[in-house]
Amino acid sequence: MEKLKFERPVINRINAGVPDKFGMATTVQPISHIDEVAVQDLLEQYGSPLYVLSEKTIRDTYKEAYSAFKTRYPKVQFAWSYKTNYLNAVCKVYHQEGSWAEVVSGFEFEKALANGVPGSKIIFNGPDKSKEDLERAIELGALIHIDHYDELYEIMEIAPKIGKTAKVAIRVNMDTGIYPHWDRFGFNYENGDAWTAVNKIMPDPNMELVGLHTHIGTYIMTPSAYGIATAKLAALAVRIDQKYKHNIKYIDMGGGFASKNTLKGAYLPGSDTCPSFDDFAEAITGALINSDIQYDHTPTLFLETGRALIDDAGYLLGTVLANKRLLDGRRSLIIDIGVNNLFTSFWYEHHIVPARIKQFDAEDTTIYGPLCMNIDIIRAAIQFPVLEKGDQVVIKRIGAYNMTQWMQFITYRPKVVIIDIQGNSHIIRENENHETMNALDRIPEHLDNIQL
Ligand SMILES: *Cc1c(COP(=O)(O)O)cnc(C)c1O
């Protein structure tokens, strides 16, 4: 008979937890497969930890979002927010679906071009556009969304030298009735800055004002805020038409729709509180349709949704390294996924489950990552079944921002795999290794020689 494992008995305070509206979850549903591919097989083939993306979920979610808007409004164009996930294969899926590119740096601009997006279908946002970035954007006819006056003046200066009309929009920030009000990006609506910017652009023969843009925040759970923002941009468009007889071509409502992840401290799970694409679409298109913009000048509605399009498609698979008792008797589980690979764990209560359950008793557990740092906490408190070293875990809804904001720290970043529609897995990013990590290091000659 196999020798039973001994564990020192502990006295544990019964922790009733904080039930939400529906009480405490009493069972944990394991995730053994992703799109019918076994988690165990994926980890065996590609190593642990491992990022997995579902191409089917990416495409299905995109189609759901697109149809929510397209069924309500005649002219809709999505642009994939590169910073949310700019692995080339991921961007290509969105481009195949018809999405343009939304970039916020010269680096992302170059990525979009290399992915085959024509310059005229790249939206160039962000406060940091170098002179060279702007020159290239004007040259290629990209849509430059001006963030501040210094950028506006720089375009005024360089556009005549290039001999091409710069296609510009202004980013506008406004009070939409929610907190926080992101006033650091773009020109303010209420204090007149946005109108002043328009009045500087319009008389300039080297600039064409093609659109109006806003991005009111991120993880927004209030569709009505979008309704207010849309109405304000539409009013600005009408005012431009009145004064200049000029019709802007598009209104870009940015991104920011909440995903189904649960924020730390939230009373209800995000999957219950997250508004649907229909809710957002209704608020935005309703405000556009009811605006005073003339019918035959109906602008195209641009959307730059990031988080809400890809969060659900991403999974992070990992392996249990150890079990430990903390001083207060609480169980702790150490897994090979650290906060460097799961940046979003700083603000989300990530949904983490075992790949397989052997034992149904759940215990109050803290889940730690493998980094030698006290902040490396994946879940501070969760009712979790007892797992052993070598058991596998799955973290759901990690597709947004984790594959761009990940940090290389004390170990190599793992592989990223996509599961295609047929259920075949493909590596879309290799793991780092000693060679790739050292490729950029340089040793000055006087430090080359060490003798210990
Ligand atoms: C980050 C960003 C987005 C995407 O935001 P999500 O919250 O991920 O939807 C869209 N537009 C701009 C300008 C951004 O900076």
C-alpha cells in the first residue's frame, strides 16, 4: 500500500468568508480542456507555465461586438488596440476579421505596418509621437489623433515640408458623469480647449480634420457614460459644420468596455455585472442617431475596444510547486505563475481553478507565485481544493494586457500558443532562453575578465 502523506494537524479558525448576493460558491468547476484540447497535453507539449489563446473565442467575441454595433448603425469600423495584445498572430486574426489598427507609439505603428495594415488604416493615438513618427504618419496617410497643443504645432510645422495634407482628429476628454474623469489625454470639451484646437486646425491648409476621438477610461461598467460622451462629440461635429461647413468623416469612441473579470473588492462577480456589447452599442448608436448631425453626413463610428474583445480568449496554465502552512494555519499554494506573467492580478480577482479535481474539500487558501518577492500573490484568499505538487491549474480571462505588460524577471517568459478553429495548437511566441535574454547585453572590455 502506498504510504499516506503526513500533514501536521492544525487548528483553523472557521472563516465564513464574505458571501456575495448568491452565497458562497460551494463547488469548484475544474477546467480540463480548452477548445477540446487537454490542458495536460498542452503543458506536456509546450512546458509550464503556458499562455493559451483560443482563436475561436477571439473570432466569436469580435463577431458578437461587431454585430451589436452594425445592427444598430450603418457605418461601423473597429480598430484593434495593439497595446492590449500585440502578438502578431493575434493582430492578424483581428485584421482578418476586418479590424484596422489602433496604435499608441512608433513601435506599434511599425508593428501594424509589418502586419500588412496600410498606413491609411492605422489610427495613431497617444501623447508620445516623435517628429519622425509624425512625418511617417503624414507620409502614409495615417489618422493622427492629436493629444495636445505641442503635437498640433509640430504637425503645423512639418506637414507643409512633406507636401501632403495631414489627416488629423483631436482626442477630446469630457465629463461623462463617471469617476475618474480622464483629463490627462486630449483636449477638454467643457473648458473650450477642444473647440480652440478645432479652430486652430480648420484654417490650416496642411491639415484635414477627419474625425473626433475620445477614450473615456478603461473597465467602464456604465454604458450611459458612453451615451453622454457620444452626444458631446456629436455636438462638436455639428458646431464644426455650422461654422466651417465641414463634415467630419468619423466619430471614434475609443475602447474601455469592461471585461467579465472581477475587480478586487467587487461585491458581485464581473461575469454578472459586465454590461453586454448590446448595452454599450445601444448607448453609443442611440446618441449618434438622435444627434443633430445631418443624415446625409452620417459619420462612421470607430471603436477601439481592447480588453472586452480578448480577455475571455486567454488562459494561463501552470503547475503547483508546493503546499505550505502559513503561521496562522492558512493553507498556501505556490504555483509557477508569478505576477510578472499575470500583471492584471494587481487589480483582478482572477478566476483560477484546478485542471483536475481529486478531492472536493475546499479550504481557505492563499495562492502565491514563484518569485522571491512578497508581492507575488496570485489570489490573497480563495476557497480552493487541496492540490499537490505537480497538479495543474488554469487561470481564465487573461487575454488582455498580460502579453504586453508582462515583465521578464528572474526567469524566462514562457511560450504562447493559439488553438485554431480546428483544435490544432500553434506556437505564436517562443519562450525566452539564455541566448535571447543575453542578446542585448554588452560587456565593456575592462569588465570582461574576472578571476575568482
Ligand atoms: C488602451 C486604449 C484602448 C483600448 O482600451 P480597452 O480598455 O482595452 O478597451 C483604446 N483606445 C485608446 C486610445 C487606448 O489608449
